[in-house]
Amino acid sequence: MAEFFQQIWDSFFQTSSESPGAIAYLVAAVIHCVLIIHVVAVGALIFIWMERKISGRIQDRLGPTRVGGAFGWLQTLADGIKLIAKEDITPKDADAMLFKAAPYVGFAASYCAYIALPFSDGWVAQHMNTAVFFILAVLGIEVFSPILAGYASGSKWSLFGAMREAAQVVSYEVPLGMCVVVPCMICGTLNLVTIGNMQAGSFTNWLAFNDPFTFIVACVYFTCATASVNRAPFDLAEAESELVAGFHTEYSGLRWSFFFMAEYGSMFLVSGLAAILFFGGWHGPIPIAEPIAGVLSLVVEPLLNFGRYVVGFVVGDLGQVTEGVVATQIANLMGCLNFLVKGTIGVTVMMWVRWTLPRLRIDQVMTTCLKYCVPIAAFGFLGALVWQVNDLPTSNDMPVIGKNRFEVRESWVYQAEKELRTTSGDQKSSPDDQQPPFDPHQATGSTELVPQGAFVMKGGAR
Amino acid sequence: MMLLAAFDFDWHAFFFMFFALLTCGFALAVLFTSNIVRMAFYLILSLGASAGLFFLAGAEFVGAMQLMIYVGGTLVLLIFGVMLTAQSRFVTMKTSSGEWVMALVLGGALLFLLLTAAFRVGDWRTGHPNPANVGLAESKTTTQIGMGFTGVRVDKLDAPEGSTLVSGMSGYLLPFVIVSVHLLVVLVGAAYMARTKRRASSAGVGA
Amino acid sequence: MIGISPVSVSHYLVVGAVLFVTGAVCMATKRNALGVLMGVELVINGANLNFIAFGSKYLRVESLGLDGQLIALFVIVLAAAEAAVALAIALNFYNNHATIDVDQASELKG
Amino acid sequence: MATQVDDARIIEFDVRTDEMLVNMGPQHPSTHGVLRLVLRTDGEIVSEVEPHLGYLHRCAEKIGENLTPRQWIPYTDRMDYLAGMNMNLGWSLCVEKLIDHQLSEKAKHLRVIIAEMGRIASHLVGMGAYGLDLGTFSPFLYAFREREKILDLFEEACGARLTYSYLTPGGATADLPNGWLQKCEAFLDQFEPIIPEYHALLTTNAIFVKRTAGIGVMSGEMAVDFGCTGPVLRGSGVDYDLRRDGEERYTEMYDGYAFEVISQKDGHYPKDHDYPAVPAEAVLGDCWHRFYVRMLEVVQAIDLVRQAIDRYSTASGDWGVPIKLAHKLPKGEVYLETESPRGQMGFYLVSDGNAIPWRVRARSSCFCNLSVTSDLCRGCLIADVPAIVGSLDVVMGEIDR
């Protein structure tokens, strides 16, 4: 993205430098930050409204109907204004510094994890090779928010909530990690953009339908994700019938709302991660985005070229839009919508579950994790592994998955043979010598999969 | 052009300074705080910032690992320990000023020694002439790390034969297995040790 | 900013040294067993930073390569194991003495 | 260490932990009303629960000694405010027993209709609130949706939705309005098919069963020893219901009605309807059985109301004109217990011959039911405390009076 702004900068001020300049980086970074914070904050706004409407419909009532029109669109905004206006109370017995800092820790972690979450092909703030791992790691940090809040509040109920949260989240990270490993193993990469692109095409290419085991793993993932973001029936840390309100008992006003923004942010995050890892990411169930985008670009591209032509009178000739860029970006935009819809469906399922099921007890939550989720996830992992190793038929018709796995495996064999030859001193050629040396940089297979037209953060800030 | 040049400073250096100051600052905060829970909080921030330094040095995987295992795992364990052993709320244990003086003098001496050593070697001091030119592919170390753990050094393929690729000693397969078993044994042992036994008669203080 | 551009291994070593010394002083001065444990974590992290710095391709032309990162990973895992054991010791100590003040652990003193 | 394990003086325990005293209530979202439970906890495990009462004490009995029996009727509404009709009934019967007032057939059937409708309304709250205790919100609103319809019917009959003062000594304040019976039947026809929804959401829900089955197990003997009554007693398998086993003056209301007492006999519940099966984990006398008995009693009450409507429309006599406001009471003392939704609600009245009683006392069912809390909760987890207290379905207004 920095290069893109550099282009703009160059085109306006007739400068040109080898690498993108400081301004370009700054602008790109600010835009990324603003976009992501809107996903978290506005997302929370919408999801809280959705939760009210959905819970209302589930419970045979209407939910908000007044603020901002018939559907109560602005109810959350009104609540937000109320929360801002509310007095921010710090209890006498609280550790004031930690008490005040705790909500921001959770929000920052939830927000931070979005850095690595792609919204469409290449539409990601930081294109990371270890995106999956990064997101899990940052989500793991979020647990400090309830722990610190619970401990610093100086209330016994808060402390109970904090202990429950810590025990629960740390336990559920284990099966969650196991589930996440399965798509990474099949695709041979931790790069979310690559994993998403490996599911292009129709819905049969989605990794959840790759083989029976991945489907099991997808279900376990969703269960564990629900638990790790503390949603019912695993919302023990804030169980209102037992612990008053759990770790946020003593909070009020804006600080309290930060906990909720973090919660809804993580809900969408884990749902989006599920969408990318198991349900095709930004690819719709039927591959119609690109033809439509192609048709649309026939209209949009001349318009853009005309715009550039007009602006060119003022700042100098800008030239034409690169061929194919518009179609790619329109397809990406549709993919982004696809992804948002999938993530929202995941969030909706979580809400549906919350308003239907009773809450589990703490020992049952741990039992669910250690006696059910972990073994099932391990079983699914092993099954998927066996399926892949034996090249059993999958519904996925993308050749790249097989190819990628092949490359990694072949390189292993190649390397082992090379070492053997070195040891035995046998320098003579063997039939395998025709095989080209393995290039480790191609092993993740990501470079060839990012469409050439995408100018968004392909290799970005380095 | 002039404007651009004025802004064209080294972002790498900027973020290094940012994370380095956070790391060191919170590490010192750990040292000078007496409240154990706040110490843990500062430690989280310090280690989190040092994960930022890892990312900055191109070690994405290690940085994420630091966040996941260290910050998300070890420190949660530590806070558990704090909660389990806190007799009164917000425990504070004072250190005598004599100990402080001793420790700071020795620490200062050690710091002086290390800082001197840090700038001793010219090659360490100069830095990379153009870090922006390091290829993106160079930063993709995750596969290489994974292969390294399974005993295959894909990053050393172009090294002259015999120089590093001695069979069985070039990869990290054996250490990886050992450390896995070690971790398992340690966790089982720690769980056994924490689950202690005590005399039934002495309900109060210690056996 | 200008003074440390380009960032070199030495700068990382300075941060590592500060972490190391802070951790060491922390271990020496804290009476709370968990405080001592936190000092150990700082020391380990300081050392780890050096491994990363020497292994980074962005800081030196002739870097240590992948070994730096690999060893850093081992250090992180071993630090986790160390923390588990140390915590178990601290808890055991607390169980037996009802305190975690390490100055009280003097029963073996001659 | 291994060599010492055989030593009897060595006990094994987890990490050393300190006990904590926490207040659950009186301001706590889970406790029903203003019940205050002081929990002594060791981590998540509760070692002791001590209920503290009296936050809703309003001197109702003392007020009763300064008012005539009919004037005191509104105060009985405010005892068990979730089943005001049944409270009215208990006091009315008690007064009628003192003045030896005989009711017409029609008035008796009217009382059965009203009392059983009150039982449904009360059990709906008990059921919904129990879901709330276990952390599910929707069944609560489903229950209230149906309860509202009952309250609409009550409002039509007496003008009030919570504090009815409808049944009074002598009969009722008014006859049922025209068309009321049809509306009531329409409600029952609409309500009965909904009950499987409650069973799906709660009774047979896997998580619900896990949370309630085998929790807070109370044997029949223990229930009898503590003086538990109502669904709490029958949930422990004791076959005892005042509608069948009570005093003549009360049971004659139900003469000729076909109903079976809801309690597990020989491992089976009465088979007059299709009930969901008892899960394998459930132990007789646990929270699940107490809840189940309530659910079955709702079905039973529907049956009784249907029978009563048939009889009422063909019965002779009037609805029962209330006694005079200052009816002079004969000298003497009476005590009468009725089966209210929460158990045996007894009223005691001593008269010295004036219009105003000399002594009035009420025997609370919830008070006895709550007294088992401490024993049932010993050694359970914190999350079980709301589950157990909720399964007792106490109303503090009745306990504190």
C-alpha cells in the first residue's frame, strides 16, 4: 500500500525516489489503523444492535424499536452516549492504575489481532507469513484484561471471574491451536492470504469440506473459539447469576464499554478466522465474483481513466489505469463483502447459541475442553494428516494444494539423500540429480498466488 | 522534494527506539515496583515490547512465539502463582536499602561491562547498509525454521558441501525431540510438586 | 533518531544488556519468590534478544542466520519449563511456610 | 515423598488456598428477592452456606391482629406475591373454618379454577427464573409471555394483575365475568402445546441436565425431617399432597376430580400424559426432579382447570357472597393448611370473640424449604448454589412476611 501512496505522492509532486518515502508509509499506516479501528468499533456498534434484535426475536419480542427509526438502528449509539456520560467510578479498594489500564489491554489486543486478518485477497494491514500464529498469540494476550481487571477491582466476585477466565482461556488455547493447525497443514503455510486463496472456486473447495476430518475440526474450532472469546454457554467469567457480573462487576461507563468492544471485536475476529481457515474466506460459494467484476470494470475503468485524464490537466499527465487492476479490485471488494457476511454469520450463530443454551459449570467447561475438545481435535488432526499423506480423494480441485505438499515432501527426501551422499562420500550422480534443487522461498507458495494486480501491501513496509 | 527528504527518516530506527524504550522502561519498572501484581503487569508489557523488537529484527515466528508462549502462557502461569500465594491483597515486600545499594552497584558494573562489550566489535556496530534491500523472501523464515526443527537446513543448501552439512548435526531434530520430552516431563513434575502432601495434624503453619 | 541509524547489532545488545542487568538486580533484591522468578524471565529475555539480533538479516550483512532464531525458540520453550518448575517450587514453599518470602527459606543454613 | 503416602497423618491436598467469605445477596442478580447467602468458599468449592433472612419483613402477621379477616386479605397477596390467589384461598378457608361457613358447589369449583390457574402462573415464574439461574434468558421470557395471559384473565376477573384479593372468606369478591370460561379454555388449548417447548429448552436440554441432575440431592427422609413441602418434598419421591391428604374442608374442593399426586412411585411418574423421560444421570431428590415435578404439576393443573370449568358451568348455587367486612368471629382457634404452589401454606387464627382476630400466624412453606439450603450446598461449587436455591423456588415475601 505504501507504494501506492508513493505513486500518488509522486504524481502530485513530481518526485520520485527509489523506495517509498516516509509520508507514504505514514499515510498508509494511518489509513490501515483507521480502517481497522472502524471494523472493531463500528463492528461492535452493529453487533450489539444485532444482538439486541436477534435476542429480541428469539425471545418473541421486538428489541429496540425507537432510537433512529423503526429498527432502532441508533440504539447502540444512544447507549454509547449514555456510557460516556456515566460517572467513571474507581472503587476505594481497587489498585487504581491497573484498574484503569485493564480495559485498554483487552481492547488493544483485540484490535491488534486485526492487523494480520485479511478481509479480501491481499486486503490486509500487514501481510504476514505467520498471520495465523500471530492472531492466536495476540488473542492469547487478551486474557490479561479480565485477569488484571478482576484482580485490581478489589472485589471477590471480580477475582472469581478473573480466575475462571484465566483457567478457561488458557485451557481452550490448546484445542484451538490444534484445530487451526489443520488448515495450515493442508495448505502448507501460515499465511492467511494464501490459505484463503487456496479455497477459490466453488464451495467444495472450502477446507471444511476437504475431508470428513476437517469438517469435524471446523466444528471443534467453532466451539473452542466460542469458549475462548467467553461467549455463552462458556461465559463463566461474567456469569451474572453466580458472580454478579464477574470481572467487570466494578466497572462503569466508558471503561466498561471497552470490555464489550473487545468482546465483540474478538467475536468477529474468531468468526473471520473460521471463515478464512475453513469456509473459503473471501470466496463465495459459487465463483461468480470475477466474471461480474470483469463486466463492471468495463464501465468503471473508462470512468477512472477519464478522471485521471481530467486531473492530469492540473498535475501533469497521469497515464491510464493499469490493465486489469480495476477488475481485480472490484472482485476484491466483492470478496470483502463475502468475508464480512461470513464473519457476521459466525457472530450470529454465537448469538443464537447464547440466547438458547444454559451456562455450563466451571468443571464442565474444563471437562468439555480437556476430555472432549482436545481428543476430538487431535483425532481430527491425525485423520486429516493421514488423509493428506495417503492422497485420499478430496473435494478440492485446486492443484496447488497437492503441489505444495509435494514440494515440501520432495525437498525433504532430496535433502536427506544429499546428506546421505555427503556422508558416504558417493559423489556420483543418481537419477534424482535431474530434479532441480529445492527453493525454500517458494515453499510457502504464497508469492505466485497473490494476483499481480493487487497493490495492497504486497510485501509492504520492508 | 525537500519536504520529502526532511521526512525521509529511518522508520526502522524509529520503531527500534520506540520498542527499545518500552522494553527497558518497563523492565526498570519491574525492578523498582514493590507491588507484585504491578510487577507482573510491567513484565507483560516489557516482554510484549521485546516481541516487537523481534518482529523488527525480522523474526516474525519467534516474535509470535514470544507472545504466545511467553506472554500468553508463562506469564498467565506466573499471575496464577501470584494470586495463589497472595496472603493479603496487593502484596508488598520491602527490600532493605543496603541490599539496594549493593545490587545497584554490582548491576551498574555489570551493565558497564556489557555495554563496553556491545560496542567492541566493529561489525556489530556498523549495521546493515541498506536493510530495505533485504529481500522479502529472506524474511520468510517460518518454513525454514520448521524444516530446521525436523533436521533439514534448507537455509544452508547453497553452503559448500562439508562445511556445515555434516550429517545428523546440521539440523535441530534431536534437540527438538529432547526439548519436547523435557517440557512434558517438567510439566508433569511441576504438577506433581505443586500438589503437595502435608501432615494432617498441622492445620496451621507448615509441617 | 539520527544517532542510531542504521540500527545495528550493538543497539540490540544494549537493550539486551539492560534487560539482563535489570533482571539480575531484580533477582538480587526481590524478597518475593515470584519477584525473583520475574527477574529470571527478564534475564532470559535479554539473552534471547541477543540471539535474535545476531541472527537477523536486517542488522548485519553476514548474520548468524537461522540458528539465532532456532536457539531463541529453544530458549523460550525452556524458559516456559523453567517457569513451571520455579512456580511449583514457590507454591510448595508457600504450602510449607505460608509465605513466599525467600529470606524465610533458611532452614538449611548452618 | 512416596514413602510417606501410607502414613495416616499425611493428607493429600492441592495447592494451599485460603477460605473466602462472600455475600451472595441481598443485592445479587441470582438470589430470589432479598435473600442473603453468606458463602464460605475455598476456591470454587463452597464449604458452608448460611442464609440470612428478614430483609423483607413487613410485620404482616401483626397487622393481621389489627384488621378484620377480610381486611387482611390484601396482606396475604403480598406474602407469596407470585401466587396471590393461593394465599387468598388459604386465609379464606381458615376463616371459614372458624365461622363454620359452608360454600356452594359453584363457589368451590370457582376456587379450584382460580387456585389451579394461580398454580400455573406461579410455576411458570419458578421455571423461567430457574432458567435464569442457570444462565439462559429466553425460557424466562417464554414463561412470562404465557403468565401474562393468565394475569390478563385474572385482571378480567378481579381487576388486579399481581395483588388480587379475589378469593375472600365467604367465596369471592365477584363472579367470573361473562365469557371468561371460554377465554380460559382458549388459553389452556393454546398453552398446552407450548409445554414441549419448555421441555426442549430446559428439561431435556443436555446442559440443563448436566447442571441439575445429581446436584443438591435430598432424600425423602431428609425432606420430611426438614419439614419441606410442595414440589420440593414430592421431588424427593414422597407421595404427599394436601389436595388429597389434607383437611376435609380443603380436600372437599377437589372431591370427584381426577388427579394423581405428582411424585415418583416405584421409579415412575404418573402416566396420565406424555412426559419426557427421566435422564439416566438424574437422582431422585435432585434439582432436576424438583424442577420436573413443577413442570408436571403445570400439566396437572391444566387438567384440573378443565375439569373445574366443566363442573362450574353446570353447578348450582352462587359464586359465594363474601362475609361482612366486620363479621364477628366466634371465640376459638383454628389452623388450616392448603397446598400452595410452593408447599403447605398454613394459617393460624385465634379469636377472642371480636371481629378482629387476637392472634394471626402464617406457616410459611418456603421458610422450611429454604432451611435445607445449608445442607444441600455443602461441598458444591459456586455455580451450584443458584441452581440449588433456584430449585427450591423460594419467595422471600412469604418467608419474611
